[in-house]
Amino acid sequence: MQDPEKYLKELKVQPPTIFKGGGRPVLDSSLREQVNFEIYFFANAAEKKRFHADPIRYCGKVTDPITYERFRPTAASPKTTYGNRLYFFAADSTRARFLADPMPHKDRRTGTT
């Protein structure tokens, strides 16, 4: 989704913090990080940097971009970076399919399961 901040502001959605005692996330693209299809917002650049240094610790379940399976990534999970976004995969086979042709899978498609 392009410019999710605009839509979240219109809907008056306030994302929760993922850090214990963290600040209130700001709906600003400079304070946004995406892992797979999931979007995270942070209160400040320091929180974003903390998340970026160890996303597995904070991200929770993500969606495999090929199968749409929800899973919790581990250090052993297959992964790649594409378009400045980190992607984790449920299996080596789905990572290989993604790398063969990432464009159709880089963003969630509407109406697919």
C-alpha cells in the first residue's frame, strides 16, 4: 500500500508500540519499517533503529509472500532484502520462487488467499 499513513490518519488508527514502555508511534513514513507485508511505526528514529537491528525479536508473525502462510520467523528462516524491505519465508522453496520473480509477490495482492 502506498502512503499508509494517509489512510490510517483518516481512519483515526493509532498503531500500538511494540516496545515495553515505548513511545506513541508516529504516523510518518520516516518512522515506518516494513517486514514482508507487515508495517511497523515508531515513536522516534532510535526505536526504528532498535527494531531494524533485530526485527525477529520484535516483529511477531509475518506473512510468507508466496503462500500467504502466517509464521513467526527465526534466525534460521530463509530471508532476503528486496526494494529496501526485509522478507522472511516459511521455506527455502518459497524464497526461491520469490527470487525467481519478485515483482508480483513484493506486495500483498487483494483478493488472494
